[in-house]
Amino acid sequence: MTRLICIFALLFSFSTTHAQVDTSAYETQRAKINALLAERSTKFGQYEQSLNERTGIFGFQTKQDIRNSNEILRQITLNDNTIFKELKVLLDYKDLQVQQVKSSVTDNTERLNSYMAAIKKLQDNNAILRDQLNKPEPMSGAWYIVFLLLIGIGAYIYMQRKKLKTT
């Protein structure tokens, strides 16, 4: 059981390392988008201010005022296009992050299943070895031969001593 906990901890540490790298890129991209949104808000404030500018005679807008307003509006549009591109990159990061998590989960699950299968196999082998240890081992043929030889040698020595005593 302790081994399983160690395996889980090891796998978790590997997956969090990858997530930290991806999270930093994701956070950098978010900061970039937030800066572009702040720039857009500033430009929009400038646009509203330029709409209220009336430098012409009798307080009317001149062509220059309208051109300035249009230029600011064009810059806002370009900024919006940049924001859309950066949002696409951000979503791609998020999709990549999701794919990495899925593949990491799949890899970790496969590894965990193989570890569990190996542990099960070792436990089964351990049980078989314990059963063999607890079961008395029948005498093999070699032990019978050794046993019979010892009896034969003992009988020969006994007969030789008996002959010596009678002579």
C-alpha cells in the first residue's frame, strides 16, 4: 500500500511540473490580452473625447476633427483585431493544456495499471512461494538413494565388525 502512495505522489509531481510550465505561458498571454484591453479602453476614451471636439466656426466639427475621430476609431479596430488574434492564441494554449492533461491522465493510468498488474503478479508469486514453504517437501529420488547408501554402508560396517569379532 505504501508503494502505491509513493507511485501516486511521484506521478502527481510529474504532472504538476508540466502544468506549471503551461500555466506560466497561459498567464503571460492573459497579461498581454489585458494590456491590449486597457489600451482599447484608453483609445475609446480618446475617441469619445474627439467626437466632442468642435474647433470649427460657431462650434461645428471640422473635417480635421472628423478625420482625427476616424483615425482613433481605425486604431481601435486594429487593436480589436490584435485582441482577437491573441485570444485565439490564448484559446489554443488552453486547448493544448487540456490535451496535455488528458494525455498525462492516460499515461498515468496506463502506468498505474501496469504497476498494479506487476504488484498483483508479485503478490501471487509470493503466495505460491509461501505455500511451498509451508508444505512439507516430499523426499526426492536422490534423497532415497543417499538414504539407502547410508543404510548399506552401515550394514556393511556392521557385518565387518561382526566378522572381526567372530574370528
